[in-house]
Amino acid sequence: MIPARPLKAITRHRDGLIHAYTIESGALGMLEPAAVFRPPGGDEVVASAVRPDLERVVYTTLNGVVCLARAGDPVWASDFEPHSDVRHGHRPGCALSLDGRTAWVYRPDAMAGRGGGDQWVVYDVDTGAVLARRELETVGHAAGHHVHPVDGSVYLDVGEGQDGSVIFRGTTGADGQVEFVAYPWWDRCLIDLAPGGEQFMTVDHGQADVAFHRHPDGDVLFTLPVEAFGYDPEETFVEWSGGYLTPDTAVVVLGGEDEDEEEWFRYHLVDVHTGTVGGEIAVEVTNPYEFVPLGDGSWLTGGPVRRSRATAGTDPDPAIPRG
């Protein structure tokens, strides 16, 4: 039996508004927004995160971070100094802690032309006070946050373009002090954390393999190269997407091109305890990054729409030839 996960809340940006959705147990199909936030002053939202109780939303722009109350009133704002006129190549990101009390904000200051390296800053959600700050010494374009579902630690995956990807983890102690650690890789992209928090999944920056690591030390449990899925590594790659479909099963996305140079993607199942490659699931998306597994046997696509294997079916005998 799949254990129930805490109520999750996600956001999508549309028409200058932040739409917040709660993901409730058993509800499938198109999700309807549970709350809609209107950023003041025509702010161009880059990333956002909402508390499950929908009482606070935090979002980043190219030059700052803002917290809004449910009624739409600004709670606090913090500008990234100095102001950057660079419009492209840097996307500040944010996440809320498991308890919703802190906001973790990634600042790609190097690409924004602010001087120095990037920063990872922790704010108090109620007051906007800076609780911790880490100089990352990275030159990233953007970063993904992943909040551990059990101990509340926060992972950060900084993408440095062709130079690779760097993974950090932040933890808050009983005394409120925040500690940061960096993992000793520059060539692995963090994809997802297991629903029970005991491991995490990465993909080689060169897209040659997928690996599963023990939390929190990062020791590799097993690695699966492209060949393990029955494909020719000269013609097929592991996509930087996928994740944990259930506590026992992950989805690994393989991609390539057919004879007409059309891209294709296949969604393979892997037993995360044994490393055994299983069958496939059919996923309807316009690109592989739309697929967001939720860890309870369901996943999100597009608008957002929540689906499960019962509604999507399986594809045990793909037509794509394997080398």
C-alpha cells in the first residue's frame, strides 16, 4: 500500500497571475485553482512557491523576491542589489520549507552581472528577515529546489550550462542555525527525491546514465547506463526529467530521434530497491519536462492535469527500434 503524502500545493503562472493548486488524495483530471494571487505593480514572475494552507505565496522576479498574503497584500519584499539590467540567462528560483516558515531563494548573481558568485538566501516567511546566506561560488543560469519530505532539508541543483551542474543541501538545526553542504560532483543533475526521503535520483550532465543515491550522504546505490534500457548509447540519451512514481518505482526518460529526425521519448519504470528495469508507461506531453511524478502513483502534466497509470495505460512493446 502506498503511504499517504502530505497535502501538496503547486503554482502555475498565467496572464500575469499566480494560480495555486492543492493536490488532494484521489482527485484526478484537470485541477482547478484553489487561490489566485495578483503580483503588484505588474511584476514579471520568474518562479513561485505557495504554502499548502494558501496563506502565503513567495515569488521571484529578475531583481527581487516578494511575499504576498492570500488577500493579495504584500507581506514583505527584498530587492537583489545592485539592480540588474540583464534580461536573459539568469532565473532566480525559490521554495518554501516543509513547515512553510522559511523561503529559500537562489540568486544567479554572476549571470545577472552583479559581481561575485551566486547566492542562496533563507528568509523568514512572516517577516522577510534574512536567516542565512551562502555564497555558492557558482555561475548558474537557474536552479531547482527539492524539499526533503521527512527531515525538511532543502536540496538545490544549480545549472551552469555547458559547465555542468552543482548540488547543495541546506539543513536547519534545532537552534535555528542553517548549515550548507556541497556534494562533490559537477556532472550530475538532481531530478527528484524519493517519497520516503531515503534516496534521490540524478542524471549525468552528459545524459549517459541515471543514478540513485542514498540520502543524505549521496553514496551511489546503483547506476543504469543507456544500454541497461536496451538502447544504443550513440543514438539515445537519458533526459533530465522523470522521478519517483511511487516509493518503490522511478520513471527514467529515454530520448532520441527517429529516421525522420523527429524527437521521441519513452518512460521506463525502474525498481529503486533492486535497480531492475521494468516496463514502460504511456505519457501524453508536448515535452518531457511537463511530466512531474508525485510519488503516489500519479503525475502532473500541462495545465495542470493529474493522471495515474489506471488512466494512462502501459506500453510494454514500444515501436522505437533498439540497438
